[in-house]
Amino acid sequence: MERNTTGRGATTRHAQKRPVRRRWIAAGTAVAGVAACLTLASVGHAAQDAPQAAAHGDRPSPSPRPGATWTSRDAAAYWTPDRMAAAAPAGPVRGTSDRAAGARSAPAAKSAPAAKSAATARHFDGVPSVGVLFSVDGDAGAHHCTASVVHSPHRNLILTAGHCNPGTRAAFVPQYRSGADKQPYGVWAIEDTFAYPGRGTTGAGADLDFAFATVAPDEDGRPVEETTGGNTLSPAPGYTNDVTVVGYPNVRNDPQDKAVRCATRTSRLSGTHELRMECGGFYGGTSGSPWLADFDEESGTGRVIGLIGGLNGGGPKGPDSDRISYSPYFGQRVLSLYARASQA
């Protein structure tokens, strides 16, 4: 997620010996360690938002061949400026949900009328703890989801929506700059992913639409959070919260290909156990965008109490779908999953 990009994409020799694993953790195995998780959730400088989960029901993404490695050096070498520029398919991104792909296909939940003065997100230069996910899935490559660094004991976790499929050659690019010769905080390889098997974008599975992932260290062995800072994972204190939401719309939906942010207030999505917020500009590509309470302008971090995801992949269908976004309610289940992921 690197103030100095020199060598930021490589890993230590220790990291290179470590095989890439993709573990999909069932809900039952995530319960242990909740007490530790709750303690960590109150820590000050944290990063949050983690990587992706599969978009193919409960089927995990393909695992690498035995003994294969995928390091941050590999990620930086593969995701060149040209590859990043080309990662904007003309059609829908296969294997992603509606908000991730930028199209709506599932019926929308009934929600309250839009506020008279609904906000609109503005473009800005981004913050180090939030970035984009690049991956290859078959013949389709795209930065199709947003992720953020979340504070953890090993300082190597990111958070994203559960439906965001990492695919292969997956990488996290903090404070992504479109067209840059070098990314300001480097390119980091995604290692393990942690998500509930029952996650989805409809029914009860929509309440589990979040996932964590670990990222490989840089060539000096430094973890991503040491470079970018991070957000603190916190349970949602209720349905009404003042938050700052930061995300990266896909260039197909937003030609500026820049980060957007919006300060808004959340409410309850009628008929569900989810949050909703109103702010225009959160097009496809913003799945996983963190909802940050107590956002600090100086550090660019806050307490992450939600993310764009959940029902229909994070919002309703229709021509103005970018104006309303949803989030799973962050409670015991996200803390339990965090406790499991933070042990990696």
C-alpha cells in the first residue's frame, strides 16, 4: 500500500521462501480469538479493509501450483504502467458482482427516498491506506475493486468486499495514481485471503460480504501498514453514523480514474440488517471502499465501520445507482473473521 517506491515492490528472502496460499475460512473456524480482536479494534493507528473474496458462490479462486510463489517483487514486475493502463475491459468484468463490475442485475431492496441535498463525491489525490486491487481472472484484467489497509498484529492485512475475486497475479496498489510511471506507495502481492463460505450478494449471504487478505512484505521485510498506515477495524456503533467514504471507480465508469471521497451520514437499509448511505459518484469499481468514522485528515485514516458491499454487491440497480451504496453491518462476524486473519 510507500513513500519511496524504490524497491518497494520486492520481498525479503524469507518472504520468497513462503509459498502463496489462498485459504478460505469457514465461519466456524473464525470464532477463536474474538477477545484479542476486540482489543485490537480499539488500537489507534490502524489500517483496514482487506482483500477480496470469491464471486463464484462458495468456490474458492484457483490455487497456485504447489511450491509457486507470488512476491511483491513479482507483483511490481508484472503490473507495469502499461498493464495497469490496459486493465480496463470494454465490457463487464466477469467474475465480479454488480458494484464491482459497474452493472446492476439483481433486484434492488426497497430504500428510503433520496435526501433533497444528497452529496456528490469529489475527486482527490487519495490516501495511502486505501487503494485498488489488480488481478487477472482468465483473460480479463481490471482494477475492479477497492481495498484498504486495516491495523493488525503483523501489519499485513487489507479489507475489501467478499465478492471481489482476486483471481491470479493479484496485487494491491495503495493510493493508486493512474498513468504514473511509479506508484507512490508501490505494488504489493496478495497472499492469503479470508472470507466466509456463505458470503454472497443476496439473502443472508449479503450480510457476510466482506473479506480480509494478507499482503507480502517489501524487499526489506517491511509490512504494508508500516509504509501506508492503516485504519482501525471497529464494530458499527449503530445504523446512524457520520463517515468518510473513499473509493476508486473503474475507468470505464469514471474516465478521470482517480480516487473519490464523500463525507455523509449512514442509515439503515429498510428490511435488512445493513447500512446505506447516499452520495453520488460511487460507480463500479468501488466495492470494498471503506466507511471511515472519525476520519483524520492529517493521517488519512479512521475507524472502518463498514464498506461498500452487501446486497446486490453494494447498491441498487438503475440509472442513478451510484448515488446509493450499502454495507454489511460490522458486528461479531467481521470481528471473528478479523481475529482469524490477523493470526496469519
